[in-house]
Amino acid sequence: MSEVHPEYNLICLEQGVLRVIRDFCLVLSSQSIRYVVSQNELGPWEILVREEDICAAQAQIALYKQENPEWEKEFVALPMLRPSAQPLWFLLIPLVCTFLQVHYSHMKDLGLSDAGRILNGEWWRLFTAQTLHNSNYHLVSNMLSGFFVFSLIAFKMPLSRIAPFIILAAALANLETAFIMKDYRALGFSSTVFAGLGALATLEVRVLKRENLYRRLVPWFAVFLLAVFLGVGDESGKVDIWGHFLGLIMGMLAGFAPPKKWLKWGEPLGMFDIAAVMAIYAFFAVVWKIAL
């Protein structure tokens, strides 16, 4: 972003969601017009320019809007999937652990979600089970569905800021299933994917307009129906119905964790997100260290 010295008198040119303000920044940069981008206390992002540049800046933005009549679109439920690299760091966790599982078969027994052992105090299984898989088919299906779901979340906000809550939601789903089914034994990233799906629905519900209650509840109905179709197990036909369903419900609750300001106005990636990713990697390293 171009910088304007603080001694200049700055005027707000436009305000709105971050992705739109960034487009305006590119327009001004192409004309060598300096600007400052900041977020006001109410949430919207603002682009500020010097007083002597305001007319030229307004003319360029007006021209941009004229040439791009659909420049501003409202948020809609379940937005179109856009390519994003953010899910890759998250999917790397089950990929690496499953790769190690192939070479160290004892990891499966030490890490799967076993109701009896969980209720006996082996809490780490709630998390390690999320990183293991029964087969290549099991892994690939979870990676593809996970990439789809987490890309949609990344469209709304930095994935690193809600991933810890999604992981916790999946762990709670495993714990609840252990209480319900005393012979429960399961593994796989699918509980995490379903928790992400539930979180996605809640994120969408929170940014929709309030005047139409049915319209606001559509994302929850949509992901519930989608979960019915996605709720398939591995090629042997084993389906972790309780784990999937409870993962979805816990994920819906996890979707309330991020501040609404992030969802409505956008939030840029920063050093905090890098630290969050490293912390998540460290957490799984620790729980696997305990398990082994």
C-alpha cells in the first residue's frame, strides 16, 4: 500500500469490505495516487487520500465503477469456490500423519478414537484420531471434501483464526460419541471436515441480513442436507454417523467464535496467522508425542 505522510490532511474516499477497498487501491496505484487504508472503529475499511488528490481519485473510482457495473456484490450463502492456498497448510496435518501411519502401523492403535480408552483418560485420542485414515480412498475423499469446505471458509476469513475451534469441535464430537457408543472406534479427518461445514454455515448465517429469518437460516438447512449426502464412510461401507452429525453440530457452535466484524468487512492475513499455524502444528506434535 502507498503511504501518505501523517502531516497531510486526509479525506475518506470510499469505505466498505476489504476486498472491494483493495480493488480501489489498485486503481489509485495505477494512477500514482497515494492513499492510506485503515479500518474504522465501526468495522468498515476506508481508503484515505490527500485533500489535493480527492478530485482525481474520485474521478478514477467513478470510471472504474462505470466500466465494472457489478463491482459490488452482497455476500450470499455458500459463495462460489475460489482457489485458495489456505486449506493446504491445514490438510498437511492429516496427510503427514497418514503417511507416517503407513510406515508405523502402531500409530493406528495408539491414535484412533476408542471410546473405552478415551473415557479412561486418554484424551489425546480425540485429536490424534482426526489425523489418521483407513485407506487411500478414505484419505483422498477427506482431502477433497476438506479442500472444498475450508476454501469456502477462507473466502470469508483467515482459516488459521477459526481452525483451532474447528479442531476442538471435532474433538468434542468424538468425546460425545464415546459417551453414546461404548464400543465406538473410529478415525479420520471427516469429523473435522463436518465441523468445518457446520462452522461455514454459521459464518454465512451471521452475515446475512436480519429482516428475513428464513433467508438467514438457509445456510444451516443447506449444510444439513449436504451433510446427509457427504456422510459416507470408507469403501467398506462403515459410516461414522454419530461422529459426522455431532461434528456438524459442534462446528455450528464454533462458527460463533470469530468476531462478526471480520466476517462482514474482511480481515487480512498477517503475522498472527503465521503464528497460529505454527501453534496448531506444535499442538499436534505434542499430542502425538503423548500418544507415542
